[in-house]
Amino acid sequence: MNIFVASLPFQLEEADIRQTFEEFGTVSSVKLILDKETGRKRGFGFVEMPEDEEGQLAIDKLNGAEFHGRTISVSKAEVKKDSNRPRSFGSRPQGGGGGYSREGGYNKGGYNKSGNNRGSSSGRDSRGGGGNRW
């Protein structure tokens, strides 16, 4: 069972979390999430427990518990169903999007500020697209 743990004190290490959850059963992994830019802990993470019964017991006992002066939130981690989102944080979908250009004209369909239609390079519709995928 993959368990989401939030509101963690920033001074905790993965070993501290592991030790706490091992009171309820076997822990196969612990991952604290770090900020990409600063490298600092973000105050949440994930604990993997192979036995669902042990994981549920840990959730029941630890959710709302005070841990080093903070009330933590512990729940079963849910798999995101949104397949349209990029899988890695901070990346853009392939093709780069479209939308409004910096000059203020509508750029998605090839319409520029002067009103000239540049035509289509994608062949998807008559508005053009400049090669952007939708």
C-alpha cells in the first residue's frame, strides 16, 4: 500500500518516518519530497508498506497524530487518473502549446497582429497552427 503523509516537520529524515511506520509493520520504502530549486523538504512524502492490513493500521493510528509538534495527515495515496498531465513536474507537453503571442495577436491559428493568416503547417484545420499540437 502506498501511503501519503503530509504536514511533516521539516527536520525529520526518512529514517525517522521509517521507524515510526515500522511500529505497524514492514516498510519497503520511504520518500520525502524535496523542492527542486532549493533542495529543501516540502513537508510531505510517501511510505510504501507491502501488506495492506499493516498500512491501513498505520493510517488509522497515525492520521491526526501529533508528531514533533505538528499534527500529521496520513492517508492512502491515490493514483492520479488525469492522463493529459505531463508525467514529470515542470515540463511542458510536447509541441509547446499555442495561445496568445507576446505581441498580442492570436497565435494558435496563425493569425498575427496585422491580421494576416500565415496558413497551416500542421494540416489539421484551416486556421493553421504553426506546427503546434493540440
